[in-house]
Amino acid sequence: MRLELLAWPPRTVAGTDVAYDKGEQRAVAGVVLLSFPELKLLEEHWAGVPCDFPYVPGLLSFREAPALLAALRKLRTLPDVIMVDGQGLAHPRRFGLASHLGVLLDLPTLGCAKSRLIGQADEPGGERGCTADLIDDGEVIGAVLRTRPQVAPIFVSVGLRMLLADAVSLALACSPRFRVPEPTRLADQLVSRRRRQMEGNRC
């Protein structure tokens, strides 16, 4: 795993997310590009790709990466950082979707997940910015981060080419109003809209 200091502050952050059609035979991937720290939307793109890789627990990145790569290739500006709605190091194989994309693109990546996949952690303090180490088999694999006071935390882990402290700082800075960071929140909204449009067109 290649870990290094992130050039701070980044100028742009991309957020990604993936949804599936009703039959889960087609993946709809979305990418948004935001300025940082303003979090102004600069670009948004999507791609619909057939799911050629079956669903296998722990290998979801092989199912989702082709669609995400297709969407990311449409960006006119190369992002400084890619934020994934999923896991990086906080994965049974220490290689979640954020790590997978980081290796394929050789870009700094981090995972910001709404739920824990593995590991144990104490409950972080109730105030915004409070964190707790996420630990598995004696190794710190991520952080549990409170982005809003008294609201359920998110789970942050490194994908590639950044340190956990940078990943936590970036996730918090990208969450000024909502529990979920703006890059992945907007990417989720994008794929939800596109999926509904695709399904409506088949009616």
C-alpha cells in the first residue's frame, strides 16, 4: 500500500458512487468534480456499463470499477483526490474500492463509507470532528469520524497515496452541512437520477 503526504490543500476533489438497475445487470456510475475548499460543482458525468463480474462478497470493486472508470474518463480536469462511497484499507483484504481505483489511476484516493465493513472502534465524542481509531487485528485501518454533532459517524479509510490524517481532514472539510461529504453525496444524487431515467425509458 503506497501511503504518502497529500499535497495540501488539494484544488479539486472528485466524488464517486455506483447504483444498479432493478435487475442488477447494469451499473450506473457517477462522478462529480468539486473545487476545494469552496466545494463548488465544476463537472458531473455518468456512465452505464453492463455488470460482467458477478456479485462476490469482498470483491465488489471488481464489479464496480469498470463503470467508475468509464465515468472518470469523461472528466475534463484530472482531480487531485478521488473520494469513494466505500472502503479503502478498511476491507478484509485491505484493498477496497478506493484502493482499487487508486492503483488503477495512480491518484490519491480515500473511502468514506456510511457503515462499517470490518474492525472495532470506540464511539467517538458527540461533537463535530471527533474521531476514534478503527482497528482490526491490532492494526489501525481507518477512522470513525463525526461530521455532525450527535449524528451517526462515517467511516474513513485511506485508498492510496495519502495518510489517514489527511483523509480525515479532507472528509471533515467536505462535510460542512450534511453527515455525508459533499463529493459522494452529490455523486449519489447523480446516479439516483440517472438510474430513474434509465428505468423510465424502458417503460
